[in-house]
Amino acid sequence: MGATTTAGSHPLPDGSHQAGGGLSGKAHIVRTLEGPILSHLQNIYAAHGGSGKTWDPARLTAFVKGVQQDSDAEFPAELTSGKGWDLDTFLRYMKSSVTSVIAPPEEQDLTWPLSSYFISSSHNTYLTGNQLSSDSSADAYKNVLLRGCRCVEIDVWDGDEPSDTEDGGTSSSSSSSDEEKKARRKKRVSRVLPSALASRLEKTSLGKKLVKYATQKLARSSSRKIGNSGTEGGGKSLEKQASGESTSLKRTASVKEPRVLHGYTLTKEVSFREVCVAIRDYAFVVTDTPLVVSLETHCGPEQQMTMVAIMQETWGGLLLPEPKEEAKHLPSPAELRGKIIVKVKYAPPEGGSPGLEGDEPGEKKSKPSKIIQALSKLGIYMRGVSFKSLTQPEATMPAHIFSLSENGVMEVHEKSARELFAHNRRYLMRAYPSGLRIRSSNLDPAVFWRKGIQIVALNWQNWDEGMMLNEGMFAGTGGYVLKPEGYRCDKPLPPTTAANPEPQATAVKHYTMDLTIQVIAAQSLPLPLGDENPSSFRPYLKVELHVEEPGERHGTDAVPAEGKEKEGEYKAKTKSYKGCDPDFKGQELRFEKIPGVVPELSFVRFLVRDDEIGKDSLAGWACVRIDRLREGYRFVHLVDAEGVETEGVVLVKVDMKLS
């Protein structure tokens, strides 16, 4: 299982770059060559140079194109003089970015409809740690946006309740009526929390605090009278008032603004306005690809109007203008550059009541909050609709988006795998982690990408296998990756042509892969977190493959581990050696006849671990998508257990065959 470490909520100082799928903080170059790596490179140069001390153009071409599988276009200008190479030139080549094991991403074609892209996405973005008791912070949005995230989530609640830091204790009366009220409140809490989570927590101190806190909040909520703001008429009057007045909202002592937190938990809150400001300031610092803001709205009508006012005031021209007519198809990311796409529950103008989505399992058992028109209208291209079936009327509405938990996706896949895949070629879907992941662990995103799901929301608070695979998918991109052929819909036809036909399914290309990784040596390896003694460090390199398994996409077989994070099915490791500059002596790790490989959706993980008694601590890692894996002599550039780039590298030789 991939190690789980906490990712800080604040951007790192001194220009350090933390992984996450965005643009790398620096070019993947090796500053110095020393120790075993230098010795091995000298031997490699001699082995390919024949009897002469300089490679002539013929030997250079044989090495570059035959061994490295490189093209001249990839070379730095100073290395393409047309002359042969001496040892110093060869070493300069090996230190350059062209010898990184990961190839730079191809320039993204952003002209396809939104449904044709995978989007780097965050779940419960506001949290800085676990799902039950960590802080909510606007800085968490700054952090993930600077790391390349293009879909953030905000859980918004009324701002008129007392802070959770206030003393909300109930009286100690032993009267039967008080006991009955307490029992009823506990019953309501049990309906809010997932049953499996409640049973798991009930015997822990954190669980007891959670139940007490939620009981007190429900007591305060039920003791207040329902004012006009909670009525349908009140909602309408607020909208009518807002339509005739400026949406600029002046903050006064009498105005309680919405807040952001994980409801019915011990998490601390942050104001909705602070979050909106952070999003405005950092949404387009790293890239101008559109940013999706996923709203989970738990507010009454009055506070929903406040939300609308704050968003319009804070984001202004970043918001999409209201279209003159209903969308007939989804726009492309290129058409939405520099814009914020609001994802929100859909409320039809005619006052109907289609299904409304919700992230929390308990919400399905209670009547969802009514979404006012002013808020619903902001969801122009992402209208949240509760999933009932793939044949419900809303399933063909161009701008709809279904949100399903990881378990919900698996249930649909088990019954309607082909229909699920077909839906996701043309329409949007979001998958999010189970509510039982209280420590902010992650699902295996590749399982859901292979079903065509565009938005796979991950807990960026932790570094685990799920986030490593996310880095492998989106590294160096603007957070949008075009799906492989067969996973995307056709481009809409121009208005002058006939009506847009149903997209014709293109066959997905699968390959059989043979992969050999020769592990040569390493230098400047990072130590595991908390370890400051290099002399006790005994690193080894573990390589794991993450590929599609039989039955995972269209078949009837169960999805392995129900889509939960797990080690790669194919894995191998070297022997361990002492120190931060180990010589791995060219050990070979072989993976033969691996079937069903879709290169764009398959990954290889490199994990440097410390050989210890008990669990082997993670020291550094890298994750590469197979279609970006370079062959030949390459450097694996490592990030540490917190996802921060290091100077650590492993020299490997990669041989790969796809047939």
C-alpha cells in the first residue's frame, strides 16, 4: 500500500515545488554527477564508443536513435553541432532535461468538448487534514491551485449559527422529556452520519465528541423558529429584491455571511468570502485553463443570495456570462480560458423538482435544500443532478453532471458497464471518495478514469498512491488531459452542417507490454520523513505497474479491490544498499507479456523505501504515465514523501515493447 503522508496546506517557501500535476517548479536536470553514477556513465560512454575516445556522428546517431529512441528535435542546441561527442559532451547530455525518464507532455488540444478531458480535481479542498477534526483554510485553495488543480470543492453552510468553539452544552436535567429529546437528537445524528462510519466511531473518543457536537448543533437548529427566509415565498422575494439591486454586498455586523466547513464534524470553519478571494487570486496563476468550482450548498435561501452576491462581487468577469439560449453541447476548454465554471445543484426555472445531487450519504435520507434560481443559474455548463439511472431524462441534458461516490460508481459499473462508459464519452461525471475515508485517504483514480469519468476528486491533504497516480496523469500539464481515442465523443459539427449525429464509438486500443528496467545507481536520495541519519539508511527501489485488469472496463468481472487504493498488480524490487548514493549494480526488474495496456491510462511507479524492521518507510517516489515513459538510459527524478521536489535521482535503463 502506498504510504500516506500529510500534505501541508501552505505553499512552500524558497520557490520549492510540490507535486500535484501542475507545471514543474524546475527543469528536470542533474546539477552534478558523482559517485557510482559518474562511474557507470563513464563505462557506458566507453562501451558505446569503440576504440576511439570520441563518438563520431555514426556512433552518436546509433546511440541517440537506437538506444535512447530520441529524435534530434529533443536535443539542447549546444549538443547538436553535428560533430561527434567527447566524454564531457556526453555527460552534459546526461545532465540535461532530455534524459529525464518522463517525456514532456504533448501540447494539449483544448478544442474538444469538456467531456473529452480528464480534469485534475480536489475533494473537500478546504480541509488541511483529516475529514473529522482538521481546520478549514482559504490557504488550502491557494496551495492546490498553485499545484495545478483545476476543480476545487466548497461546502457552504449558513453563517447564522454560533461558532463551533462556543459552549453549546445541554443541561444535565434527568427529566424523562429531556432524555426523550436527547434520544431523538441522537437518532437524527445517526441519520446524518453513514451507518458504517457511526458504528466505527461510536467507541472512540473522537466519535463521542463528534456525536456530542452534532447533537448540540441540531438542538440549536431545531430551537430556532423558521423565518420567512426559509419559505418558498421568502426565497422568491429575496430573488426579486436582488434582481433590482446591485449585487455588491456590504459587510455589517447584522449580516452573517456563509461559512465553509465539513458539516456535522469537528472541523473548524472559514468564511465563504475568504475562500472566494483565495480562488480569485490564485485561479489562473499557473495556467489559464478553466477552473471548476464545485459548490455543495447547505444554506437557506437568504444565505444563498449572499453566496451569489459574494461570487459576483469577488469573481466578476471571471464568471461565465449567462447564455442567450440553452447549450446544445458542451463547450471546449479553449472557449473557456480564464473563466470559472460553477458546478451547482440544478433547479429548473419552471419550478420542477428533478433529482438534486449531494456528496453526503446521509443527504439522501433527508429533503435536500431548495436551490434558488439566482444560484442555480450560475451552473451554466455543470448542472448537478442526482443520479437515479443512466436512462433518466436528465441523462441526455448536455450540461448535466452526475456525482457518485466511489461505491456508487462500482454499483453502476456492475450493472451497466457499457452504458456507463458510453455516457461518459459525451456527458460529465464526477467521482468522490467514500465518507469512510476519515483520514483523507484516496481511491485509485485510474480505475475511474478508465470508465471515462472526467472529474475524479481526491483528498490533496495526503500523499498516498492515489495522489501519486494523479501526478503521473497530469504532470506538467494545465490540469486538463485529452482522453485517449475511444474515450471521447466526436467534435460538434459546424452550424452549417446537418444535425449533430450520435458519436460513433471508436475502438479503444489495447496493447501487450514487455518492460525491463535496469536499476544502475542513485545519488542524493532523500531520507524518510523524520530521519536525519544517512548512515542507517538502507534504500531499495520498488517498481509497480498500474494497468487495466480483465473485466475492469466492459466485462462482468468485479473491479479489483472495488476501486480502492491498492498496490500495483505487477511489482518488483531491487536489493537494498547502504547510504544516499547507492550502487544498485544494474539489477534488472522484468515485467513480461502484460496484457490489456492502454498507455495513456497505465502507470509505472518508482518507490524508494528504507529497508527496516517492520514497515519500510517511503523516502522518495516518481510516477510516470506509460505513454510518457522514455526508453534508454534515463534519470528518475524523485520527490520526497511530502511531494516536494528533491535533488535525488536514480539512473535506470528502460526497454519497452508494445505489441
